[in-house]
Amino acid sequence: MMMRMLCKAVAVALMTASASGTAQDAAVKPFTPEQIKKGASLYATNCESCHGVRMMGPPWGSDLTTFPRDNRARFVDSVAHGKNTMPPWGDVLSPEDIAALWTYVVAGEPKN
């Protein structure tokens, strides 16, 4: 009985580890140049006035170069619903637009 419970626990642990490994692999997948370009364009039009050129903005806008790259959900929520003095953009930007902005924030500016 005890051995059966131990085997089940090990099986569950292995399945969980395997599933999280797959999720991590998907999260690491590189963005396409088209996604980054779309995000850069949306950023220039909608975000640059507060967050600054190259995401390093004036004191009243968050420096997006320091935004946690492992917290997409927080980014999407902040953009869609607003945060502190930032207004909500969910009625202006589509979920695809917000995803493109995330791509740009994570990928950053090209290094020249």
C-alpha cells in the first residue's frame, strides 16, 4: 500500500515537472521580427509620450526596461486596466496589440 502511494506521488511529480518544462520552453520561444516591429510601432504611437523613447521615460512614467520579463500577466493587466496614474488602454488596444507591446518590451530595442 505504501509503495503504491509512493509510486503515484512520483508519477504526479514527474508529470508536473514535464508540464512546467513545456510551458517554460514555450515562454522562451523567440519573438519574430514582425511581432517586435508591430510592438515598436504601437509603443511609439501610444506609449512613448509617457514612457519615453526606448522605454526609458521621464520621472512620471515607469522605466519599462526594468519591467519584470517573467510577469506578462501583470503587464497585460496594467495596460488593459490602468495602473496608478496610467489610464486603461483596454478599450483602445486589442489583446493582440497588447501582446505585441509585450513583445517589444521583452525584446527591447535593437542594439546598434
